[in-house]
Amino acid sequence: MTTERALLDQCSRRCSRLILIHTHRDKVRYSKEIDKVTGFETCSIICSSITNRQDKIIGVIEVLNKRNVERFTVDDEKTMKVIALMLI
């Protein structure tokens, strides 16, 4: 399982609303394997599980690299939670 897949799995298994990763600092939860294959440089990740009305996890939404800023903020966390709720 790739590290990226492991992050999505972790987010979905824990029914987690959010995982923030600053890839340059978090070497335990993130590996540059995918970046090497794709040529994309991942700097930060925000991830949220999507649940249905019965609180069953039906998916995961992920956003990479906030534009023009090094990392995601508390406001981004709130926005991600709203987006995940709107998807059901």
C-alpha cells in the first residue's frame, strides 16, 4: 500500500473529519514515492472522510497544496468540513 493510499485509509477508518500534513516535516505519515512517480511536489494535504446520514463512511475527499501559502489553516479545516457535509 502506498503512503498516499495509507493516508486515505487512515482518514476513512477513523471516521476522521480531517488530517493535515506538512509533508516536509511529517516523514512518518508521508513519503515522496508518489511525487517521484508523478513529478508533482506535494507540500501539504488536507483530508476528510465523507459520511452519509447514518454516519457510515462513503468516501474521502483530499486537497493538496494550498495555493500561495505554505500550509492549510483553521479556516481551511472549517471549509473542508462544510464541503464534506455538502457531498452527502
